[in-house]
Amino acid sequence: MIVIFLGLLSLRVLLTFQGLSLTLFELKWLLLGQRSAEGFLMYEEIFDYTGPLSVFFYRIIDNIFGKSQQAHHIISTIWLFLNAILFNSLLRRNKNFSENNDLPALFFVLLAASIPDFMALSPQMMSMTFILLGFYNVLERIDNEDTDDLFLYAGIYVGIATLFYPPVGVFFFVFLISFFLFSTPKLRRIVLYFNGFLIPLGLTFCFFYWHGNGFHAWHALVERGLFGQQVKYLSEIENFYFFGIPIVIGLVAMASTFFSGHFSSFQNKSAQAMLFMMLGATIVIWVDVETSPAQMLYLVPSISFFLVHYLLKLRKRWAKRWVPLMILGVLILAPYLSYIQLDMDTIRVKEPTDRFSKRRTMLLGDNLSVLNYHELSSPFLDAQLSKERIELLDEEASAQALLRIIEEAPPAVIIDDWSVIPNLFSRLPELSKKYRKQRAGYYVRISN
């Protein structure tokens, strides 16, 4: 495991020296940390659909390190390695392979490193920890552990994962099918599983409801985050293409594993559960309104599992010697190739053409790159939610609430790419008196 960690560290260092451009996804997470660290409440005072627990961690990081990409990278390195250890230990403990080994952790790290933005501390990476913990309970049930708390804990873990990244709620149904496909369904256990899932979600909703933010949280996380307007910095085909080599290797290993005929009953059931995990990961990618390479992380456990089975069943001497080396070589080269592909204008932060001194900025537009060198000083982040809130300014209560949020941390500069400032100023005359138009779509605060 020490060698695996040093390998992960080496990959990170090499890619850092290669020069990593900040992606728009990472920039948004940094901005969420910065804005929430200033005391603003998600969904009511920050218009975005990122999971509340993810924002909570971004807030803590910003409080300690500030708006630091390097801090995110260091923490994500540790988090990824802990996920690999967790995945390795749950498979070893349940004796999923014919011999004990640490190959699951090795392939987990290498496959995760093949994802173009694997260095980012993404909501997907943080939620993966709790998906793995939930899956551990599924394996325990398959191994004939007959205790009710397995169902309760599995539900709690999936609920917590959903608070990091709402689309992974799909795994609630994946685990439900896995539980009862391999055991006799009992109403008591179904109720326990549902209750476990609802406990963290219910407590979180109570928190937002207590702060008068229940409606905004529901609208942002469910209506917007699951069924809203698509945010596509890259297409689904491009997304899968980035992770194409590991997917092909995984499908070959999976087919070989199922046709090998060397499984025990438990291993066969575990393989079927892993297949459900792979199908669930595909549905998560399809459900999410935002297309990002980090979604591929949910395919990593299943591919790692089948890849280890494939290598352990090799019998010919030349195959046992050369096939693992070839696979390792391809996976070690994959991160370098991924980051070449990631260097796309569609998802990387661009250098601003008008780079003024660092200021607090209100951005009314889609070009988040502007905020890389400046501080977010407005609630506007997600385009759909922001435009919806601007349209509600005809209501006096909504207009006064928005004015209060803006004046708590007034921006020095307003960049209006959506051409909505005239309407905003007409609804908020107190705000219009404090800014003057310098040029089209660009307003500066009038100094006292």
C-alpha cells in the first residue's frame, strides 16, 4: 500500500510539473468555498445546485487555506488514496478473490488517475467514499450476514453520498435491487433501508427549513440539479472518449470474468452486484445535468474488480508475465494522455482579455474564467437559477431579499454579459445609484 501511495504521489507530481490548467469545474468549487466561507447560505444566497456537504467541505478548506487549487489537489490525493484503501479492504474482508492481494487498490488508483480531472477535489470523489461503504453492506448481506443493521447503515451511507452529489441517489435503487435479488425480501428491512436513506436527507432539509431556505434548497437540488437545463462544457461522447481506454479494458475483463466458470457462489453473486454498480454508474452519468469527466469515477470500482479477476485467472506463463505489464503500462500512460485531451478551450479556464486588478466582482454571464483572478461578490453562479431569481424581481419581497444579499458584500465591478443590468437596476433603484456604466456590459462602483 505504501508503494501504491508513492505511485499516486509520483503521478500527481509529474502532472503538476507538466502544467495543469484550471478547469471550469474546479473554479466553481473554489468560488463556492470562497462565497460560503463569507457566511452566505447555499441556495438562498448562493444560486447553485452543488450538494450541501460538498460545499461544507469547500467552505472549511477556504477558511483554512483560502482560494487555493493546490490545497484542493493535496486533499484530493489523500481522499483518493483512502477510497482505494477502503475499496481494497472491503474486497479482501469478503474474500472476493481466490487469493489475497492489493491489486484492487492499485487498479483503483490507476483507473482514477486516468480520469482527466482526477486531481480535483470533486463532489464525485467525496461521495464515492460513502457509496463504497454502502456497497460493503451489500457484500456482507450476500455473504449471508443476516442482521438488520446492514440495511439501515447502507441507507444512511447512500443518503450521505447523495448530500455530496445528488445524482448518486440512483445507487439507492441499485443497492435495493442487490439486497433483495440475493436474499428474501422482508418488509422490516425495506423500511429500515428507506429510513436510513431518509435520515441524513431529512436532517439536512430541517436545517435549511429552520433557516427559511427549504424551498430554495429543494428547487436547486432537485428541480434544477436533476431535471433542469443541461450544462455541457463537453458532450457525452467526449466524456466517455476521455475514459475510453479503461472502459474497453474493463469490458473485456468483465466478459472474460463471467465466462470463466471459476467462481464460487459468493464470488458469482458479488460479480453480479458489481455489474449492477456499473449500470448504476452509467445511469448517474446520464441523470446528471452537468457533463464532467469526474463522473467516470463511479465506473472505477467495477472495472477494478473485474480486472483483478481477469488477471488472477490467467494460466499461461507468458500471459501471466506480459498481460499485467501491458495493462499497467497503458494505465500509467493514460493520465498523461487524458490531460492532453483535457487541455480544451471548452472546459479550461481561459486567460481574461481584460485583466484588471483583483476586485470583488458580480458576474452576470457564463464565462466563469473572469472570476479566476477575482472574488465572487454576488449570489449569481448557476445561469438557470440566477436568471430565475432575476425574473422574480417583480415581487417586492424577492427584490428586497436580493438587494440585501448584494449589499452585504457589494461588488466593485459588475460584468453584464446577459444584458440584464438595466432590468435589475430598474427593480433595485437603490443599487443603480451606486454604479456607473464604464462601457457596454461593464459597470464600476462609484467611490464615496
